[in-house]
Amino acid sequence: MMMKSWLLLLWLGISPAVAAQSVGLQHLLCDYQENPIGIDAPQPALSWQLQGKGTGIRQTAYRILVADNPRALEKNKGLLWDSRKVLSDQSLQVRYHGPALQPATTYYWKVMVWDQQGNPSAWSETARWHTGLLTPGDWQAAQWIGYEKMPDAARIVPAITNDNDPRYKDRNDVLPLLRKTFDIRKPLQKATVYISGLGQFDLHLNGKKTGDHFLDPGWTKYDQHALYVTFDVTEQLQTGRNALGVMLGNGFFYIPGSRYRKLTSAFGYPQLICRLHLQYKDGSTENIVSDSSWKTAAGPITFSSIYGGEDYNATLEQPGWDQPSFDDAAWKNAVAVNGPPQLNAQTAAPLKIFDRFTPVKITQTGPATWVYDMGQNASAIPAISLKGKKGTVVKITPAELLTDKGMADQSAVGSPVYFNYTLKGDSIESWQPQFMYYGFRYIQVDGAAPAGTHNGLPEIQSMYSLHTRNAAATIGQFSCSNELFNKTFRLIDWAIRSNTASVLTDCPHREKLGWLEEAHLVGSSIRYNYDIAALCRKVVRDMIHAQTETGLIPDIAPEYVHFDDGFRDSPEWGSNGIILPWYMYQWYGDKSVLEESYPMMIRYVNYLEQKSNHHILSHGLGDWYDIGPKFPGEAQLTPKGITATAMYYYDLSILSKVATLLGKTADAQKYYALSEAVKQSYNRTFFNDSSKQYATGSQTANAMSVYMQLTDSVYKGDVVENIVADIRAHNNGITAGDIGYRYLLRVLDDEGRSDVIFDMNSRSDVPGYGLQLAKGATALTESWQGYRDASNNHFMLGHLMEWFYSGLAGIRPAPNSVAFQYMVIRPEPVGDVTFAKASYISPYGEIISDWKKEDNVFTLKVRIPGNTHATIYVPAESTSDITLNGVAVPVEKGYKSGRYVMETGSGEYVLRVINREPVTTSSGSYAYQKK
């Protein structure tokens, strides 16, 4: 491959000796983050990207320096670790191998590399990471404290869903405020807070909230572990008296029994643990820790449910409660309580508030009722400003849809859900929920009216919808000439934004649970768009904690409640415990996640083996929400044995590869042999060698069989043709559901049938994305049909986004590649699409594919990042005229089956193809007119 790259450079008149310019370094990361704070990994993973002008930039060696002060690095001294020169092209996930790290300490590092000619780079800029608390002793005797301690008999773990259970009724708790004052009497160097507040917390220092996080910490299985959050609060402190203040909310830690709830749980009453580490300029240190000397009182939040809403009584506010000068003599001392047995640093991105929507329409629907249309269905909180009489209660009801009478309609996702705000009577007061969010487009307000309506009600000065989501960075962009595809992209994206929290939720209202099939099925769509590496790592750990003693990985993690039958034990869901760690390795080069997950993987496949009958599994939910004669739910068109057993085989094939990577040769052979036995049994049971169909011949049955490589190569072409025939027979319509549709798209894309994908998704008259848009959806819905009586913000069917990047724009990893170090750029200009542009910031850097076609001219602009290699395909004939960066290239050197194929390293390239004849591929994907 490299020889071809040098030949290409020679065709351009560039000698290999001068092709690459000096290499630079950028985007230094530690455990997926830039200059992170609160890292508790004993050997953090360091990564960097190469940059520079020219082409073919590669790394042949690196050297890393780590020190506990930046001045040593300025002198090029790695006081803690000097890797020396390491002959390797590895620039991702390089593990720290110095002395044991100390807690609550900042470490500094930099790197230099040698390029393909052996020339050294300059040193990178200095980066850093700050360690968290690595052992229980590092909390310096901090205690879990709260307003009150829950009796063991009142705990509800696991959660319950039976409305007739008496523990449901008349349960509410105190949402407390806690505070601690302390003095700073000498110059401060650095101050760091390590804090966990369960279920959720807001930290204040000297009257101001710390940071911009929402719903810290991330949700976990609290009887096993919890997450703590680290903040640098140096700038918030002052010489003299200071005050720490914390507000606590319920989250999933405590779910009241009133209003709507999917489940009711009680791990305990709200509680916190905190250590404030003060480092003074004279080298001394001091710790302020949570204990019974903290003061506490009930706060103005009088009701909080992650499902049912939140009530706030502004007349109960205690102004200045988080200030040093506040008189807390009437407050009581906090009580010590029991906390989770394990505390880990929160390393996934937190939730934050992003978009702010203003009303696009305001409608009066009753004497004291107004409905605000915010224009976008999103995970959000209402934010209201109003003025009125003290003690007046205003009710705010969010909803995805409206009834025929224009009122908030929660019938499909559980009701009642609402917020009550009690005015304190100031001239203008503003409020928004702190510990609950919801999925909605509409806000119904009862008991207040827009300013200027003169009806004696409190006057609403402003109303906003504040969208909240996981703060993972956006790393992908896509657009094309087909406006329906652009709208579809946004439709899916809003569902992703609304369901990427501290877990990957199914919906932002009815359940908010971490249903696991979405992480591996829609995960690739998300990974093209957002940097969810750290979030995926959290999901993996949630599964490790959720796994039962028998080896079962339940359908949801964290598993707050034990559902019945397939809703707890469905292989298409539980197999995420095998698939997600593998995908993380493929996308991010993270081998450590395989090591950490390996025991979970082994136990799960052993569990499936015990459940199988002659290597066939037949339990679970199957192809959830496929399109059959009944209202969608469990699989209708595909036997559950197909999806469950195909997933079982896929698990085994992955596990064999993982075992090989980890040097576990005997395990690799064992699971490969078992996978072959499953494959033989699967084909004996389900394959009809006369019709070349699997089971019922559904889109899902045939597509999963091909994708998982269960189909014998002799029959593969026939099975693919049967898939296409079934789609055509359904008027180019979708029948596959939640499980099958991703594999249907993958098979069609892999087999060069993007024309079929185009035909399925470029219309609005059959169930699918176009129909949902035609019905007014602004986020992806739960059902292909866009039914009102299902969720209207659900991302389980968002698989087409992956094809927008991998197929239409053509950015995909090469087979067996890791982290896109080897990639394929193979755009598919199908149907009426005349241009498409996508960019994706891979772990190695930004990849761009930007193409357009005009008559018989096809132009492709490509960017390939440093330290990677690409195979680029463009539609061409042997008679085509081709230029690369303006220089003619000989077609015969790279022509292959209707495409010109080019191998290259990093750089920016413009390929222009003038086709003298119409061009077609075996799928008919390309069609050009003669000039």
C-alpha cells in the first residue's frame, strides 16, 4: 500500500523526500479529555494528534515526559516518567508507566515524535491532568451526611412498579440545604472540591453556583457505587470567611410515590459527601470535610421526582443561605448516614444546558390556561419569569403533543407530570427546575397569563425551553443536496441530543432508563456525531455492576428495577456487554476496556450457553417495533430465535477476537469452536437452501444472517438479492424494527446497494423518517409510523445517520482497522443527490469527504489526518480523465470495476473525474449524462 502512495506522489511530481513537512502536535488528551480534573485511573491513557502541511505524515517514534510541576518540563525533565524514545506509530491510548500516582495532585506532560523520515518534532505544548481520590482513605474521614437518615425498612431496592404496593402511597421527603463555613487566613495556591450529592446536587460557594453542570452526578446503581465530581474552586474563594452550600435533589436515588412514575425506589434520603482540599502558597494544606458539624434545613423545593415533576415554594427561600454572613442558628446539625460502598470519579461529560427556545406560538385554551408552542420537541426544562401576588401557585405542564382541544397531552408517556411554582411576590421572579427534566415541545401554564392580557392573574414576562443534554463535544457534521435527508439528519440528531444523558436513555420522559440495545445499535450513529468515548466507558461499567450472579446482563443498566421476561432478559439487549467494549476498541483504540470487560463477557456468554437448546436461543423481545399486522411491540415478522441466536453467534465471534488480543489463546479457540457449532445449528434450523431465505424471509432475518457472517459465502449473493426483493415488494418500504434495521442498512451499504437505501428513505408516503416529518415530528419517534400513542422522542431507530456518514459521504473505517487509522473514503452518489459533505473528527484528527456531481464531472475533496492511511474510491471509467490536485493521473494505474481507487497517506486532495461515458456500478448507483 505504501509503495502505491509513493507512486502517486511521483505522478504528481512530488518526491517522497520533500512530500512531508515538519510535523506538529495538537489535541493532547488524558483518558479522552483535555486537561481533565478528577482522574482516578492508576495508569491514565495519553493521546495526541499529528498535524502539518504536506502529505504522508506518519509517526515512527515518540517520547513522553511527565512531571509533577511544569518547571521541570520546561527543562525537558520527566521527573516522574520519561518514556525515552519508543519506536512506535502509537499515538492513542499510551498508558502512563511511571511511579504510582498520588491523589489530589496535578501532573504535567508533553510529547515529541519522529516522523516517517526520522526527523524529530518540537515538543508539544504542556498538558496536564489532576488526579481524584484514589482510595477511601483519600476522603480524609469525610462522612456521608444528610437532613435525616432513612430507616432500613423504608428502603425500596430494587424499585417497585406495582401501584397497589402500599409503599407507593403518601411518600415524600425533605429536599435539604446544607452549609459549612470556614476561614482562609493565608495566601491560597489552589482549592479543589470533591463532592457527591445523591441523587443530584448543586454546589454553591460564597453565594454562587459552582460550574454549569446539570443533574450531577451521573446515575448509577447506588447500593453498589456512586460518582463524585471534581471542581477547581480557587477563584471562588476569598481571604477570610467562606461558605460552602449544597442543595440536594432526589434523582433516581429516591422516587416519590405520587404523580407519574415508571418506578418507585428509595436507596435513602438525599445525602452528600464532600472534601474541599486547600493548598496554600507556603506549601501547607487543609481539608474541609463533610461531617455532623455541617448545618442543614429544609429547602424551598417541596417536591422532586425524576418522573413526576418538581415544586418550588419561593416563600420558603432563605436569602443568603449560601453566604458566609448567613445566620444558621435555627438550622440543625447534619446527621451521618450510610453511603454507597464505592466512589468513582465522574469522567464522562456532565449534563449541561444548551439551546434556549422561545415560543413560536401562544394560545389561550381556558380562562386561566395558556399553551406555549416552543417549536422543538427536546429534553428540556421550562424557565419562567413572572410577577404576581405572594402565595399564588402557578402550574406548568410540559407535553410532546396537544389534545384536540389544544391542551397538553401526556397520555402516551405517563401522567400527571407538572411543576408548581409558588410566588414570593417580588416585582419579577424567575424560576426553572433544578433536579428534573422532561421531553416536551409544549408548555401549558395554569394560573398565569402573558403580560398585557389584564385578567388579574400573575403576569408571565418570559417563557423559555432550556434544552439539556450530555455535554459531549460535537465532532461530526453532515449536509447534502437532498433536503429530506437533511431534515432526517436533524430529526435523528434531536432524538440523540434528547437521550444522551449520563446514560443512553430510550426517551426523556416516560422511562429515562438505560436500555442497552441502543448503545450498540445506534451507537455508531452517535459516535460519528459526538465524542461519547467517556460516556461509553461509563455504560460499560454500569453493565459490570448490573450483571447478576448467574451472568445475566439485564436489558437496562443501571438496573433500578427488575422487569419481567424479555424486558429483563433479551440477548439483543444484554449482548451490549460484549459488543460495546469491542466497538470502543474499534472506534477509539482502547484496549483497556476489553481487559476490564473480559470477565463480564465470559460470564455472559456462559449464561447464554446455559440458556440455549442445541445452541439455539429463543427468548427475549426479538425485533422490537418491527412493522407487522399488529400495533408494534415484540417481534412480529421475525422469529425470536433468529435475532437471539444471531446475536449469540456475534457475541462468540467477538469474544474469540478479544481473547486473541488479550493473549488468551485457549479461550480464543474455545469460543471460536463454540461459535462454529452455533453457526451450524443456526443454518440447520433457519436456512432454506431452496429459497435462499432465513426463517420467514423477513428483512431482519436475512440481514442479520448476512451481517453476522452466518451465511455461507456460496449463498450470500442470493440472500442479499432476497433482501432487496423483499424491500421492493413492500413498495421500497421498511419492515425491520429496532434490532434489525441497523443490520439491514449495514448489509446494503457493504454490498454496494446504497441505491436501495436511498429508495427506502427518500419518501414520505410509507412508514419511516419522511412520514414522521410529514406528521410534524421534530424529533425521531418511537414507531416508524409516528403514532401519537407512542413516544415522540425516541432514538432507537436512528440508524440512518450512520449511513449518511459511511455511505452517502463515504467515511468508514477499513476492515480490521482501529480508530480509523486505516480508512475508506467511498462516497455513494445515489438517486437525486448532487452533493454531500461530511466531516468527522476521528481520534487521529479530522476526516473530510466533500463531493459533488455536475453532468459528467465528479469532484471529491478529501482530508486525511496525520498518521493514517486511506483508500479512496471515486466513480470512473477506464476512459475517464482524472486529475489529482490539478495534475492528471493515469487512470489505468488505479481503475477497478467502475471506480478509480487511490491509496494515500495524510493530506488534502481534490480528485476531479470527467467521465466520457455514462458510469454505472453493479448496483446502478452512479449515472452520468454525456456532455
